[in-house]
Amino acid sequence: MTEEKRRLTMQDVAHEAGVSQSTVSFVLNGVEGVRIAEATRQRVLEVADRMGYARRSGGAPQKGQRHSWIGMLVDEIMTSPFAALSVEGAQEAAWEHGRLLVSAKTGGKADREEATLEHWKAMQVEGVIYASILTREVTLPPALDSIPTVLLNCYEATPRFPAVVPSEVMGGFAATEALIQSGHRRIAFIHGEPWMEAARDRFAGYRQALATHDIPFQPDYSRTGNFLPSGGYEATCHLLALKVRPTAIFCANDLMALGCYEALKEAGLQIPQDVAVMGYDDQEVAQHLSPALSTVLLPHLEMGRWAVEQLVLGARTPSKIKLECPVVMRHSI
């Protein structure tokens, strides 16, 4: 086993501390606003120190070290900030482990995927991260059969490789739980587009949290949106027209929460005094709304890091790992 493959990873620290890799990443990277208990933070820091784990400053490889490289095949990048975060996380981790990351956007075109992979094979790529902008089941290009591969934000029906996706059901549960713990029982949910797996899973988490607290699900409090501000605005208007309106609204993404804010303010209602609002995704806009939006963080940066570490460690066990989506509390609740 080489020196690189013996290097401690965040996964080692997470196992020793009894927490998820996302928690370790958030603590060691000093991410603010994430709901992690102080005792947990201290345990992670203590374990990391005891094990001698430390991210290399700047991640620079040793001088003279041979730069092997990892390829990242992405269907889209520009249509979402989350693909860019995954690439950033993968790039940071690759550099820390003495690897270079090369990414290619294919538009989901099979011929482009095959051509890129055949070129990478000829160039002796160490491994490939196959990434999707949407969490979904995929059919992989045949060329990956002979290349070490990790799937990012996607998975196969019959797993052959390690895969990592966000824990969307638990994210929806945690968001609803935060509203319940703040005293709300009349909680509405504004859906994303129902064909999207993430939208269905977030709604499932909402339903589970209500059931866990013996709060009856009210169909009138469930409205279909479109993941855009217009959908959040229209759905909120319908909710406010109900005879008994909700005291809290959980929007399945931050853009719909933006529309929700507009509808509430037009109705002369204050956030959170009259109606609390929860978003999802933790996009940049969330912290700049007034009041700042409580939301759920998608761990795409950590997913990118996880994918690289699996390749560096030589992990080949078929698996589907779900990284937690923690609540980021601000002032809309």
C-alpha cells in the first residue's frame, strides 16, 4: 500500500468520532450557521487532533511528486450552483492528495461521454467521478466498466460502484422538525416539480416529521410549485386564502421561498412573527433576504470531497452513501 493510500481522511475521523463525514467537514472547515451541537464540535476536533488529521495548507503536493489525475464527468455545470460546488470540493480534495482534477461537461450526450472516457483511458486516468446535476438513477457508459469509478449525485439500479447522494428525506424531516420545535403545528409545504426525485424526497421527509409528532397531514396545506419564485408566490397566495391559514411555510427550495416572502409582505404579514418560512438548498440569496432565510444545506462540496477520497483509497465496494443535509438557522423562524 502506498503512502498516499494510508493518509488519514475525513471518513476515518468521522468513524472514530461516531458522526457523519459531513459533520466532520463542517466542523474542520469552520462552516457557520449549521446546527451542530457544541459537544459534537469539540469531539470532532479532539478526535482529529488525536488521530493527527490535518488538511494540508493549500493542498500542495510534494515537490517532484508525480501528478496522477482524476477525471470528473459532469452532465451540466452552468445551470446550477451545486454542480460547481461539487467540482470545487473534488478539486480541493484531489489537490490535497497530490492529484489533479480534470472535468468535462458532456450535456448528458452518450457519444460525448464515450469519446471523453476513451481519451481518458488512453491517458491513464486514475479514476473517474461520474456526476449528475439532478439526483437520479443512471445507466453508465460501458467504458466505465474498466475504470475505477465513483458516482456523485446519482446511482445505478443495481450498484456496481460507490455512490454518494444527499439525504433528502432526512433533510425534509429536519426542516419540518425545526419548525415543529419552534412551536408550529399548522405547517404548509410548497413542492418542487413532482417528477424530480429530490422534490418527492423532501415532501416525504415533511410527511414523516408530521407523523412522528402526531400532527395530521392536511392536503390543503400542500401546494405544487415549480422551484422558481413565481411558484412560491402563487402557492403562498393560495395558502393565505385558506379559512385557517398555516403559521409556517416550508418551501422545497430557496427560490420559491423568495416568492413566498413577496406574497407574505404584500399581504401585510411579518416574517417570522405572523408566518415562519423555511427554505431548502442554502443558496446565496438565502442569507441576504430580510429577514435572513432559515434553510437546509445541500452538501455538494462534501460530496465532491467524498468522491475523490473513495478513489484515492481504492474503494470498490458497491454502496449508496447519503450525506446529511443540516438545517441552517437564521431569522425567518
